[in-house]
Amino acid sequence: MKWGRFIAFLLMAAVIIGGTAGSVTNLWKSIPLGLDLKGGFDLLYKIEPLPGQQITASGKQALLQAVENRVNNLGTASPIIDLEGTNQLRVQLAGAFNQSNARKVIGETAQLQIYSSAKIDKKTGQITGPAGKLLATGNDLKSNAHWVQDPNTGENEVAISFKQASKWENITQQFYQKPIYVFLNGKLLTDPVIQEKMYTGDSVISGPTLNSVQACNQLANSLNAGALPYNLTLQSQESVGPSLGQASLQATLWAGLIAIVLIFIFMIVMYRLAGLIADLALVAYGYVTIAVFDGMHVVLTLSGLAALVLGIGMAVDANIITYERIKDEMRNGRSLRSAVKIGNKNALRTILDSNATTFIAGAVMYWFGEGDIRGFAVALMISIIVSLLTAVILSRILLLTFTNSNVVRRPWWYGAGKGVLKNDEAQV
């Protein structure tokens, strides 16, 4: 018996069990849950081009970025924003928040325009629309708009800054003691009279519609996110209650837990101590997979959980292939240590081929799929990579270390029957 190798095996087992038990709960809680598990809001928009526009691939990517910026301003965790078909955009927001405000922030175009003059209704004296020269747009502004309050009047305002200070300087110089007209989405926001020349590019926007901190923050967020390159028309909306999501999560977790327990029992019954070593590798697989999900900020959905459980099955399958190869080698008269070494080597090619084909299928699903299909594909590919690291590499290291310690010499403890040779010292 080689005590050094046996102690090394026990240390590796202790690290796996201790590390997993000590942090897996907090790690699991840190993974963001998707709409189907946590509850939230599902919005489907139709993408419509502005007059004279065409929908392009680059334009849709710009739309995705603009919507993502707006959603981030809502403060929701791990939103899912995907293109569907040729002219649809789906936004999934998990958690509890103001749904009415979310719809407004996401779908509003936020086209800010500053004109030199405006049309005025002769009967009412009301300003009806922009006219004259377009002096500036929201694209000329930095992404640092924010709410401020006039220290003298207490009026709510939105502070803005021009990307090029010289542009605002030229405007204030040209229209000194004259009004300019600021429109938001074609409606007059304010028509201030320029009272001084401004050289720094900084200014403020005020008006009757900006009568609250919330209204100012909403405008500032929209300006910071940028104007949408296309119009968005809401086609459908669906609320998913958190109680439904919680029930789905609990049911899936119980199903997964039962499956894992049955797999553990099966491995021990079929392969005895070797099965126990495989179970240790499976524990490491589950922990590392969850850690990768957390590190990559993967949003966990029901389909992702299904892929996680499927990955456990694939990891077990890799161990079964290896152990059956080991049993074959022992039936052919090899010693236990030789059978373990050669069996692992012979099983590797089959395991790699099997996992490679499944990984390719996952990559194809991710490339051509949408929504939950892509989520399932990501979780599946992560599971495959982690299973190769744990069920193949880690499991092999554990098994070889334990076998070389000579603590157990009977092939029966590795799942072999009574008919195989028991001579551990046989030559390869």
C-alpha cells in the first residue's frame, strides 16, 4: 500500500466535497434567473423603418444596442433582448418593476431636435411644429444628461452637454436674445430665449412637461441611450407571475435532484468504488458548471436547467464508457492498474467523438436558433466542456491515484465480475 498516493486521493476528495458544500448555495443564489423562473414581463415589438428608410442588419444591431442601453437604465437584472424573424424584437425583463414605465422607456424614439423657428397657429398662437433650420439633434449630445434643480427657482431641469462645445457656442452666438425651439418626438418641449453666449457646451433643458424629478430622469435616460434608429410598435405583452416561475423552478429542481440521486446510486451499485469516484467527479462537474454560469452571467431558464441535467447524463456516460473499457481489459488478462491505464486511454477517443458531435449540434442551435433555443444551446455547450474537464480528466486523475495506491486490489471493487483475473501484478 502506497500511503502517499492514498493520502493524495483523500485530499482531492476532501477539496471537492468541502469546497462544494461550503459555497455552492451562495453560488447558486447569485445566478440570475430568467423570466420563466423568476417572473416578469415579455414584450414583442415590430420594427418599422422611418419614412424613406430600409431595415438593415447594421441598423438592427444599432437598435439592439439602443434598447439594451434603455433597459439597463431601468435597473432590471440580466434582461434578454433578441431579434426574432426579420422585423421583430423581443424584450424579456425578469423581476418586479413598473411595467408601464418600462414600455414607455423601451419604445419611445426620443428624437430630440433643436430648430431655429417653429410654425405657429394664427388663431390659438400655439406652436404646432418645427420649421426653419435644424440646428442640432440628440446625436450631438454627450451621454451624461441628468436631472438638476435650479438653485434660484427650484425648477426641475435636465442638464446636457454637447460633444462639440463649439457647436453650442455658435448656436448661442447666432441666436443671442432670440428663441430656439426644442422638440422631442415632434412635440415642443421648450422654446427658451438665449440669454448669454455659452462656451463650454453645457446647458439645461426645462419646460412644462419636465415638472417632476421622474420626468427629468426619464428624459435624461432616453437622451443618454440615444434615439432608436427605427420605430418600435408593441405587438404583444405578457406578464409572468413570480409564483408560476417559482413553481416551475421548484419542480425542475426536484426532478433534477431525484435524477442525480438515482444516477449516483446506479454508479455505486454497478461500479462500486469506481462508481463512488465517478460520483465525486460529478459533484465537481455540477459545481464548476454553476461557477461558469455565474462567471459568464448566464441567465438561467428552464431550458438551461434541462441542459444542465442533460450534461450530468453525458458526464456519467463518459465514466461508464471508461469503466466498461477497463473491465474489457481485465477480462483480457491485464492487471488492475494496467487495465485502468489502458481502459482510460481507449475510452478517450469515443468520449471525445461523442461530445464533439453534441457540441457541434449545440453550436448550430445557437447560430440558427432564437430565444430559449439559444439559451439551451449555451448551457449545453458549457456543460459539455465542463464534463470533459471533470468526467474525463479529473475522474481519470482520481481513479489512477486511487488505483496506484494499492488500497484495493480486487477487480470486483471496480465493477468486474468474478471471472476476471485477480493478479494485480500481471504484465501489460
